[in-house]
Amino acid sequence: MISGLFLCIFILGQVDSGTSALVFDESCGESRGCYHDCDDNGCTFKITWRYVPWMEAIDFTMEMILKDPFRTQWFAMGFSEDKLMGGDSVIECVTDTISREWADVRHSYNDNYYNVHVSHPKYGLRMMSGTSNNGILACNFTRLINVNGDDKIYSLDKPWYLMVTNGFMKDGTNTKLRHEIYPNGPCVTTQEVNFKENINIYTGRDNYIVKIHGCMMIVAWMFLASLSIILARYYKHQWPEGRACGRRVWYQSHKIMMLTVCACVLASFILIWVHTKGLPKLYGTNSMQKAHPTLGIIIMGLTIINPIMAFLRPGNGTANRPVFKYVHGFIGTALYVLAILNIILGVTLPKVGAKSYTVWIVVAFGIYVVIFEIIMETHECYLIRTGRKSDYEMTEMSVIRNSLTKIPQPPGSLLKNIFICLHFIILSGFTVTSVYLIIV
């Protein structure tokens, strides 16, 4: 009885709340440009635009979920040379104070920290319409790219930072009250927007979890894994006298770094999974970008499997040891390649809000890793072909068997020390740069 009553209340609450949903526009980034905060639960605001070349104008649509349907409200976007308020040309969508079902479009200007009227609030605006009903404030209009007669109405022939905010009107008047404080407003694009281009921009208002996820993955794969793989592949005989907890330096370093990678990947995966409540829909992305979550699940699985394989590895000299060596190495290499490819896809996602050229930093990193591997492999082949590596291995085994106190340095050890130092510095540079471009 009681459970049935609660069910009825829930159904009635869902039937009609008087508010329509504001959802993501699938044409964003394809046939029109967009700035929004849409996620799997919908949007609180959305601005779209489309270049109309024959008019030399931009078609705009501004939509916002009303915070209080019983109060008049305003919704505005500003064109700014920077990310700060002041000296900004503004277009505002304002609820009509009389009917409350219609909305008006007009220009205004941010003079320092105050929004002021302009002499000609309708200059350059065409085909205006606006509504304020069903819980949504919406305005549609065409804005000429170049407007003569008022220097406070900026030309859209150049890119601007797009600022978006909202607030309430003073009851019964045409006066705007001060906008709300972050996180409810204002929002500013991370990059300048060219309104002649169809780009999809996510507001980044609540994407700090996404940024943390990305930064952890970058540190794990671009720095720790890159360094660890090189040590395991080319530095097994390096620093023969060095020991850490009774084991070779390369082994302990490789183990600690890869366990740290595993911890970072696991924590980052759980963080983003909880944040997105499962697989994200990735609105406004292409088919390649939509592969990011699926690749992430594969990477997560392999990241757990490979350390378990290493823990259960056969002993030295056993028949299965060579099999383990090649399988472990193959999975590790495949996992690393997939991870870097997924980072390339990840930094291009709208919700990350990274600088547009961040992807080229990661691509450059990938090219560098390939070049460094070629250099190290060439050096290793040289040592093998000249017999210096095999001679050293025999000498090393002889020293260990005869319990001699000092193991000689391997051939090419000085050059390898220089290589690993340079590798450490370059990896640090790529990692810090990529993290910085995601955070800012």
C-alpha cells in the first residue's frame, strides 16, 4: 500500500513539471558551432551559431533553463578580447516584463565591471524572436558580422572569447540584477571562437574531474611507463654494482614505476567511471573520439593483467620462461601503444577543454618515442654485431660464479647514461607541457 503510494507520487512528479528538457544538438561541430554545458543529464544552457555567407551574418540561438519560472530573467553572451569582464560587447536575451512569455534581444556593453546600455541596442540584429515558457528562455536572431555606427558593437570578423552568464530582472522593471556567482556563472571559453567555423565547445564548468583523469593518465603513460619500458628493454646490464632491496636497479625501478602506473590508471578509471555514471555518450564527438571510452576499458583490463602475469612469472631457466618473456613484452608494448593513441583521442574531446594544439604535443611525443627507440635499438644492435655484448655477458657470469667482488661496467655504459638522462628530461618536458595545456 505504502510502496504503491510512493510509486504514484513519483509517476505524477515525472508526468509534467512544467519544464521542458534542454538537450544536446547532434549537429554541433558539424553544421553549426556550439557552446554548452550538456552532459548525459541534459543542458542548463546552449548557444549555437551558423555562418550565413550570402548575408555576411551569423545565425544565433540562445537557450537557457529558467531557474525560477515565476521570475523574469536574462541570459547574455559577451564577446571579449580576454577572459575577464570589461570592454566586452554583449548580446542579451531578456524575458519580457509584461507578457513573461516572450523575450527580447538587444545589445549592451560591459564597461569595466558594470553592464551599460548602448546607443543603438538593435543595430545589426535581424529576424529576432524570443520565448520564455516551459521553463526555457530562448532567443533566435541573425547578427550582421560588421555593424557600423557603434564601436561598442564588435565585428565578428575576428575571433573572440565567448562569455556567458545569466541573472534575474528587478521585479516589474526592465533592469537587470547582477549575474550569479560561479559555478552558476559566468562561463568563458578556453579559446577564442571564430564564429565562421562549426566548432563544438564544452563549458568546462564541472570538468575538473575530467581534467584530473586526463592528467593522471598523461603522467602514468607519457612519463612513468615511457621511462620504465626503456629501463626494462635496454638497461638490464647497466649499473652492475647498484642494488635496491637486493635486486638490480632496472628491475626495482621498472617494478615500482609500473605498479604506480597501474595505481594511477585504476584510480583515474574509477574516478571518471563514477563521474560519468558508466560509459559517457560523448556528445559532439566524431566516431574516432567515441572510441575513447571503449579503448579505456581495454587498457584498464590489460593494465591489471600484465602485472599479475609478472607476479606469476615462471622461474629462471624453466621451459616457460621464454614464453612469458615474449607474451609479457608483447602485451606491455601493445598496451603502451593503445594508451598513447587513447591520450591523443582524449585531449581532443570537447569536455576536456584542452588547447587545440595539445593533440600535436602528444603526437610529437609519440614521434619522439619512436625515434628514441630506433636510436636505442641501433646502439643495441651495434653492441651485438661487434660481439661486445656477448663478451660482457660471459664476463659478468664468470664474475658472479667465481664470487668476485667487482663486476665491470658494460660496454657503452657512458652513452647509455647520457641517453637515459636526456630521455628523463625530454619526457618531463612533454609531460609537464601536456598537463599544463589541459589544466589552463
